[in-house]
Amino acid sequence: MPRAKTSRNSPSPQGKNGFVRIISGQWRGRKLPVRDVEGLRPTTDRVKETIFNWLAPHIRDTRCLDLFAGSGGLGLEALSRYASQVTLVERDRGAADQLRKNLALLGSQAADVVEADATLWLQGAARPYDLVFLDPPFRQELLPTVCHLLEQNGWLADGALIYLEREKEAAPPALPASWQLIKDKQAGQVCYQLYLREVIDEKDA
């Protein structure tokens, strides 16, 4: 999937900024500016449509975390579809700035932008989320670390859904035992999956 980080679809040609389109919900069809950041890979509409078809019954009134937000394509789509609150974490200052501007354009106060490194931020005080998007920069081996931190540090609600995206050639990351794969697909050079965090009864563990 492509988004603002290192290595999604390449930045806009000739230094021009691009746009991310909201597919459905209250802001259906809106196009929002995307900062021209090196390695920015906004999620393609094709992949995004599949993801949100999977998530359609689960988004309304959920608390969402877009951990490598980039263009905000996933987090803002969830917000458009009536997620109750969305946290967008992005370490690039320019991309984070554009996210704040886009939220102002939408007139939304149901999201907050955190300008921080994801792995460091996850080591802080936790609050549980119902839905988490993980689309990190490719070829930096970030998924194993952030998945462990999400599970161990209390960032996931019981029954949380976790979306993962990685490059096709990368080996699947080691994931917590409580994460059950429920959807799995590939588009071009990208693999993407949806996991359910099962509640494990300590008496059965």
C-alpha cells in the first residue's frame, strides 16, 4: 500500500505535491493534498477499497491508531466512515504538518496528529485502540518490533483488529500468539493482512 513514509509509491514527480482521495463516508470523494516527502507511499485506492470492505462492519464508533500515518490515507478514511477517534502518528515534520492542515480542511476535531517515532511513542503511556493500521516504511524491519510493543504495552483492546502491510519479498513477521489471521491478500509487490486479537482466558493459557 502506499503512504507518507519511506518507500511507498514514489513521491510526486518533479517535486509536485499529490493528493489522497477519500473513498466513502461523510467526506466521500474529497481529495486532500499530500506533502512531497521522500519515500511517501500513499495506499492505492484499489488496496484501500479492499481493506475498508473488510472493515466495513467494524469501523463506526471505534478508536483507531494509524501508526505510520504518512499521507493519512487510512486514518482519514476511517474517520470519514465515522470512527469515533483517530490518532495519526508520523515522524516526518512536513507530512505531520500536512495531516494537521487536512484535518482543518475537513473541519474535524475527532483526530490528533502525533509527530513522533512510532517505536519510541509505543514505549510511552498506553491507551487501548480497537483498530490499528500498520503500514511502515519498507525494508526497515519495523513490523516485528511494533507488533510486540502494541501487544505487550497495552495498546490493543480485547478483540482489536490489526491491519498489516509489507513488501512481498519480506518474510512474515513473528506475531503475538493472540493474533488470528482473518484476511490475507496480495496486490503487485505488496502483501496485506487483517488480524483479530483474540481474548485469551488465562485459565486456558
